[in-house]
Amino acid sequence: MKKRRKYASGSITVLLSLVMSTVLILTTACTELSRTALIKAQMVADCQNAMASILAEYNRPLLERYDIFGMDGAYGGTSFNSKKMEDRMKEYMAGLRGESGIALGYGEEKLTTDNYGFLTDKCGSEVRAQAITFMKKAYGLDILGSVADIPGITRDYEDNEEEVREVASNDLGEEAGGILSSIRSMRNMGVLQAIMGFSPEVSTAKTRRGMLLSNRRSDLFKNSGVLSGSFTDKMLFQEYIMKKFANYVNTPKNEANNPHTLKYEVEYIICGHEEDKENLAETAKKLVHIREVANFLYIQTDEAKKGEAELVATAICMLLLMPELIEVVKEIILAGWAYAESICDVRTLLRGGKVPLIKTAASWKTGLFDIVNPTGSGVLRTNEGLDYGTYLRVLLFMENEADKTGRALDIMELNIKATQGYANFGMDNCIFGFGMTGAFTINHIFGGLGRSKLDYRGAISYEMLEKR
């Protein structure tokens, strides 16, 4: 009986040992599987955090001045440095692995970065996208999703897009154009000199064409088709330019932390010359042309002014014994009068005044004999009409989208280069996103499985971070 009891006790022990061994094996297997899953999740989180940490090294002046996120991949140098970026990634990954502890630790075999998205890609489309997003938030369009009731960007303007372009670029017809050509041939004074007679203070700031991004990397801004977008987006980018860049009427203060290489930045975006004076002169010429068209069309409807011009034309032709030229001389006089009025209009705009798009007898400022000396006509202040900024919007609207974007990036780069500590800054070295490939190893603790490999492939951008 005692032997039988000992045999029974031994069988239970063996049974329990088998059960416990099975349970222990299952437990360690489940533990190792859970640990592996946790390590994989931790590895993915660490990779994403490391990539986010890279983008967190954004250029501060670019964000503070222009609300554009961009990470300088040159790290203060003159060319993009992918190795430096990979080294920074490894540093971040090492720090994050150290925080994970031994239980969730993993090793790194290989880590590379690729698929860089540069701010200058596709004619600077990323800069445009960020600028448009900024303006939508500024106007509340990210919530409203409409351009209604926004100053300077109304649906009425969208509905009349072609009409605005026609008014801005309208010509006077073949006959009147010939008359105006005759008037222009008699002008011995430059437009800017005539306009700026009231003040000699014109900026002498200039840059070198070789320093301009759009010249240095002209290949980046050739395919303007990639910038095609909605009318609303085009108007929002135009408003961004007016908000973030200086012009003649809104000349900036040149502070140490807010330098301006060129003072007339919007005029540069419109004209593209290296000197402020050249950009202002060409902008003034374009404005004179717009005003000249409108003024000539109006003066043809003013019978009183036509009568004055006809009286003078008759006197001149009678003295010359050429009465058959009275009508021609009258039109020349009217064209010259419209030109003198246009000089006065642009002078008013540059003084911060307003000028109606279509004149009336009350808003006409010059007399007939101001044709002889357009610089002598004064400036009439009025609260009616369009200001200098509105006319700049018309000129911006007529410019090629790729040219506008490229020149806007020129100004950004020039101004940040002029900021202390950023002399080597280049917009073409700034990235807004990139991809990462990593190979990692896990040292298994249980089950004698040794090592296993984990691969990771991911990408990140500022847009993705904003949506998190």
C-alpha cells in the first residue's frame, strides 16, 4: 500500500511538472511576442519622433518673418548635407533608445534619409502652399472656405477677372496709339524724374544678379504649369505678397533682426531688376500707362476739355497755315494732357494718396498748360479711388505665377542672408519633408531565438505634422 501511494504521488508531480513547463513555455512565448510587438511599436514611434525632431530644427527667421516652415539642410553651410542630417537622426535615435530601457531595447544596423522635399521644388509650390494656408487662417478661410467679404479678394473680382485684366492691359487702338507714340517721342524727361520732382529720396539699394536664387537656380522656375491653381489661391498668394513684402509707400525700417536688402520688394517681384530705383521706375511707367489709358478715355468724353484743346489746336494750325491738321493736333494735345494727368496721378499714389479708376471733371487735377511742364502739376489728396497698394495688386495680377514665386523666394533668401548668423542661407537647401529607411535588430531574451531584424520605411513633412 505504501508503494502504491508513493507511485500515485510521483505521477501527480510529473503531471504538474509537465503542466507547469507547458504554461511556462506559453508564458515566455507570449511575453516574448508581446515584447517584440512593443519594441516594434516603440521603434516606429522613435523613428517618427526622430524625424519630427529633424524638422523641428526649422529656420527661425524664415518662420518669424514669412510664416514659412523650412529646415536648412546645409546646417549653416553652402550646400545640402545629407550626411549631417543622417548623423543628427542617429543622435536622436540613440537618445530615444536610451530612454526605452533594456526591456524594450533594440539595435541599429543602418539608417538613411532620402526623398527630400525642397522648398524650391516645382517652382516653389510648397512655399506658395504654406503662404496660402497662412492667408486662409488669417482670413478665417480654413473655417469658412469662401472668399466672400475679404478685403481685396471678393467674388465680384473673380467674376470680372477678364475685365480687370483688360482694363489693366488695354490699349487705345491703332490711331490713338500712334498719337500717344508721337507724344512719347517728344518727352525728354524720364517718367520717374517727372514723377519724383516732389522728392529726390529714392532708395539706392541694390543686389547682384548672381546672388539671386531665381538666377542662380533658373532651372527651378521654368515649368510654371505646375503652379496652376484656383483663382482664390492665386489671389491669396498675391495678398500674402502684399502683407509680407515692403513697397515704396510702405518702406520698412532696416532693423538688425529684420534687414531688407531691397526696400521696394513688391516692385522687385513685379519688375525683377537688381536695383530699387530701376524697379520703382518701371513700376511707375506701368502705372502711368494704366492711368494714361483711363485718362485718355475720359477726356474724350469731356466736351469742355475737348473745346479747350480744339481752340489751342486751331490757333497753332492757323499760324502754321495748315488748318487741315486741326483734328490731329487736337488729339495730340488731348493725349499730352492725359499724360500730364497720369504723371500727377502716379505722383499722388506715391505720396500715399488715392486716384479714382475713372476720372470726373471734379477729380481731374491738371490744366491744359501742364502738358508743357508735367512736373509742375501738384498732388491732390482725396479719400476716393484706389491707393498705391491696389494698383500694385493689378500689376501683380498680370505677372507670370512662376516669376512672382521665384522673385518672392529671392527676397526671402536675400533678407535672411542679411540676418546675423545666416550668411550662407539658401532657400534651395531648405526642406519641408523627407523619407527615412532603417534596419534594426532585436535581441530576444526568452526562447533562445537570438536576434531578429526589423525594417522601417517612413516619410514626414510639415503638413503631416500639422495634421497630427
